[in-house]
Amino acid sequence: MLHELRVENLLLIESAELRLAPGLNVLTGETGAGKTVLAHALDLLLGGRPRAGIVRPGAEEAYVEGVFALPDQLRSELGERIPAGAEELVLARRVAAEGRTRALINGRSATVGDLRDVAATMLVFYGQHEHRKLTVASAQLDILDGFCGPDQRARRTTMAAAHARVLECEQRLEELRALDGARERELDLLQFEIAEIDEAAPSESEQEELLAARGRLAHLEGLRGAAYSACETLAPEDGEGVNAHLASASGGLDGVEGIDDQLDALNARWRSLAIEADDLAGELRRYCESLGTEPGLLEATEERLALLDRLARKHGGSVASVLEYAETSRQRLELLTDAEASIESATEELEEATLAETAIAAELRKARKAAAPKLAKEVCERLDELAMVGASFAVELGQREQGPTGGDAAEFMIATNSGVPAGPLREIASGGELSRVMLALLGVANDGSTTTLVFDEIDAGVGGKTARVVGERLRSLAADRQVLCITHLPQIASLAERHFSIAKDSATDPVLTTVTELREPQVVGELVRMLGADEDDSAALRHARELRNAA
């Protein structure tokens, strides 16, 4: 239920606050006073797009806020976005003068989509031309399914999932068949490329080793010369080198060992130096021998690196990408190799999905066929009450291509007078008749929800005694849910639990519209105005009181 509606700087309204009641609430006012501004305010809460120039001249932004009772189901869905123990939910929309908008849920920023989704669970808006939706085939099928009850809603959910599965299987099969068409050519290419990579057997560690080896081989003579020169200095093949001189000096130090501890320590270091010189000379000589002189070694290394580089350029720029490409290609090769079996499997999956879809579509059709005459009978009874005596109403079911709602098409057929052939509702009914058919359907196919219903002059084209019956139907809808109706008919306004009047003051600049909640004497005065009479017209006053007393 919508407890409060606040509007600031929206077109003609500078500030307005409506405290709504359960049951039927009405808004009335002179033509052009701004009743549709409030309808637009509610549309903004439902995520609607603001029209140009909607912000009141001179204001920086327009603001609309709705305070709703918080349904338990929505409480669990919103989770941490609402405080624990909250009893109300506040939805708001800000529209800046330059057109930028902000959506708010309980004071926190939200997307317009989030606002729309939340508001749609609590508020349903029927605009001035909303009854025209009755002429849309999908809306007619929705109404029929709503009349079928909650089991039908569950079937539609199952049907939507089954149809999505069929589409998925069809797409998979189409892809596999497309693969099969170019399979042989792609198989040859993949086999060649995998064989080429496998034969080369690249590895990142080998590439690093080859790069290091190439560096050594390119500077072989310099490395060998430097190592040989150092080796000859330490231990030449002919004559004495550094190691011999170290050994000679060590003998003198050994001769005085044991006399002075300090010199003994230095002697120990000297002996270590002599041993290290011998070891280093041996290592240098072995290094020289390891460099070798194998002919063509540098050329072989360069050739191997060129092969790895060629593969890398072909498959991603690195040895790692070559290995990754090889693995992906093997998987692709396996898929193509098994394409025939995959097509067969996918075909079986599609057949199973289609059977499941057909079965649930048959259940939907069975329920619709059973419900269609019942819906038509009850609507005819309501149309009699709405001054369409003699009108006939029927629901015709046809078939169409299977989709997420099944394979049925519903067509509402109506004859507005007895003896006249029935025709499609979209072709036969006038605006006023569509309004009454819509009210009849809302009463019959009521889904039992407590969502607030908002009607913006849905009574257009209706008058006289029929207007009173339309009002009774609105009040009947409001028996177990909140209804808000923007109306120009006193017969409807007289039935309201709470009455708001919208008035325009043209003396101000810019023009100012105010919204006032009317008390009982004021309600009667507003009814007199709606009857088109002066406030001192005694007959109109008596009529207004009679309308109010009859409520």
C-alpha cells in the first residue's frame, strides 16, 4: 500500500503531500489543473522517463517520493538495503533541470532499473490510454492465464525454461553442423600445425639455454684466451708461475711454525691461498678444454633458435604461446574428430528438449481451453452490470509458433449489442467500452495480490448511470487492495474513502497547482463543481449529497 506521495517542483506543483488511505482514493480537479502531473509523478517512481521541461521553472530539480508498506517478500529480496525491523519502504526519484535523474531506495542510490523492479511489485499504473493494451494479443493471453490461477503461472515459468533450452540446443546443433561443413579443411591444417610443433618439441628452458650458449659460442676465442692467460699466470705449462712462488714462500713460513701464534695464523691463510691458486688453475684449464672446438656448433644453435623464433612468430610471439596454441589445437582437433558423434548427441538433446517443451505447451493449452469459457461467462455478467446489457464476450484460442508462453494465441471477441456479429475486441470496442471491459476483466481475473492500482481517467467515455456502476466496480476492486483513481466523474468520486482536490492558481507566475485533502463538507462542494453547477445551486447540492449518502 502507498501511504504517502510527496511531490516537489514538478511542472505546476511546487509542493504537495498526499496521505493515502486503504480502499478507494480519488483525485479530482478542473481540466488543466494538473491531475496528470500526479500521474507522471507515479510514473517516475515506476522508472518512467521524465519528459522535457518537467522541472518547475526556477527550480534546480524535481523530487518525487513514495512511502510504501514493506511486503515481507520484498524485505527478504532487498536484504541489507533496508534497515532491520523497517516497516516502510521509501522510493524516490530526483530529476535535475538539465535532465539528469537519480533513483533512491530507502535513501540509498539505486539504478532506475532497480527502482522499476521494486516499484512494480507494489504499484500498477493504468494510464489514460492503458486500456488500449487490451487490444494486444500478448496482454489478452496474460489475462487468460491469470484467470487460470497460480498453477498456470508455474506452468508458464516451466514453459519459458523449456523454450530457452530448445533454443540453446538448436544453436548448439547449428554450430556443430557449421563446423562439419569446413571440417576436413580445418582438420588438415590442425594436424599439420600440431605435427610441426610436436616435431620441434619447443620448451622455454631450452630456449634460455640456447640463448646462453649462443652468447658463449659467439665470443669463444675471447673466452678461451682470457681463461688460458689467467691459467698460464697461475700455473704455466713451462716454467714457474704464481702457484710455484706461493709454494716456495710457504716453505719458509713452515720453518718457523709454532714460535709465534700471530704468524702461524698468517701462515695458515697463506697455505689456503696456495691451495686455492692450484684449484683455480685447474678449473681454468678445464674451462678452456670444455669450450671445445666442435665445428658447426654455433650454426646449429642459431638454426635451432631460428626454428623456435619462427614458431613463436606464427603462434603468438613466445614459446609459451606456441605450447598454449598446440594444446588448444588438440582440443579443437578432438572436437572436430568427434563432430559426427557430437551432432548425433546434440540432435538427441534437441529432440528431448522439444518433447519436453511440447508437453508443457499442451498442459498450458489444456488449462486455457478449460478456463476460456468460464472467463467469458463471468466477463459477460460484469458487462451487464456495467450497462453493456446484451453484449457478448468470448475468448478464442488459436495456434501460433511455439514460444516462451506456449503455442497459443488468445483473441478476445465481443459483440456490444445483441444480434450483432462478434468481432475482435481491438476492432469493435470504443474507448469507453474498452474501459468497461478492462474493469470487468480486472474484477474477474483478479490475481489476489495487494498491489496498489492507479487509474488515470480510465473512466473516459463513460457517463450517466454507467459511471456509477464503474465506480462500484472500482470500489469493489478496492475492497481488499488500495486503489487510486484520477477521475472527472462525480459518480465515482462520491464513492471514495479519501478525496483529494487539485486546483490551479493562474494569478501566480509561474502558475501554481496545489493539492488538498477534502473533508466531508468540502467533498460535497467538489461534487457540486463536478456536476457542472454553481456552489449555491440547491438542486446540484442536493444531488451531490445524495451521491455521497448513497456511497
